[in-house]
Amino acid sequence: MGAILLLLGLALFFNDKLSLLFSSLNEYTLGVLIIMFAAVAWAAYALVQKSLLAYFSAKQITLLIYSMGVIMLLPFAEPALLLTLDVTHLWVLAFCCVNTIVGYGAFTEALSVWQASKVSAVITLAPVFTFVSMYLAVELMPDHFVASELDIWAYIGAGIVVVGSAITSLGKASR
């Protein structure tokens, strides 16, 4: 049931882009494929991380993951672009950096004390926080942030994705 809701939600979320997605290989399709690869890699990361916690501390695993990320992404980075950011964007960047460190640190620590299914159930709330944060950023600083061009079906789809993910996660816990 959770997987069906997840697929239905994704179809609704991408409702206005489905024709573009399947018509040809373009930047949009490539971006979606990269996101799908990232989701699979993230799931694998979570499973591997749970196993590694038997041998390493949460801090050691987090350091390893961040180090690997730096090594893999450095060839694509353009650090000189940091000098072009204004004060607001620098603060947003700093927040994102701290949020990533705290968020993944908390995720790793949660995996060390909870069952993976319980951690997954909590993670399903991340899209809700993303939409709320996006709304607040646009409302508070409309000169710096642009509202997404999502229609009502995309928001309904996002809600269904969250519910489907939660059902899938909680279903694992009951087995």
C-alpha cells in the first residue's frame, strides 16, 4: 500500500512535467535520473551505515561519509563562486552547512539507538519541513527567494508521497 501511494504521489507531483520527462533525454530528465540515483544511493548508505555502527562510532562514520563526498564532488566545484555571494546568500549557505552536519549527525546517532524503521518513519517528515521552509523564505525575503511553480496536484502528490513513505516505514516496524 505504501509503495502504491508513493508511486501515485510521485506521478501527481510531476504531473505537469511527465510529458517533458518521457519525451526526450534533456536536462530535466537527466536531473530526475540523478535524483533517482541519489535516492537509491541514500537508501544504500542508510543500510550500510546501520551495519557499520557495529564497528565504528557515529562520528567516525559521519567523517568518512563527508570526506568521501568532498573527494567525489571537488572536481565539479567552483569555489571562486563563493566570492560572488551577497551576505544573505552567505548566511543561507552557512545555515545549510550547519543543518547538514547536525542533520546527518543526528541521523547517524538515531540509527545507533533506534531501529532503522523508526528512523525512516521520522525522516518522512523532511519534505514537510522543506515546503514550510520554502514558504517562509519566500514570504520573509521575496527579493532573495522565488516560489516554486507547483500546482495544487503537485502539493497533493507531495502529501501522498509523505503518507506512502510513512506507511512503508511503519509497515516494516510491524513485521
